[in-house]
Amino acid sequence: MADDLGTDGLENQAKGAAKEVGGKLRNAAGGLTGDTSEQIKGKAREMEGKAQRKIGEKEVDADT
């Protein structure tokens, strides 16, 4: 059971980090094109990724 928690935590960390990077890129692209809608969507995705990454960190900490 403990191994499952560690694996889930690492998976959440990786997926969250990927969402963060994607959100930052979308935000930057929106800034370059002047598309505030894309900037907002990018920032939301970035925050979603950050939250998922933090959850993953907590899952890993709970496993140790």
C-alpha cells in the first residue's frame, strides 16, 4: 500500500509540473499575441498544475 502512495505522489508531481509549464507557455503566448483570454487560461492551467504538484508532494511525504 505504501508503494502505491509513493507512485501516485510522484505521478501527481510529474503531471502537475507538466501542467505548470504548459500554463506558463500558454500565458506567455497570450502575452505575445495580446490575447488576454489565452493569458487567463494559461494562468489557470499553471495554478492547477501547481496545486496537483503540491498534492503529489504531500502524498510522497505521507509515504515516508
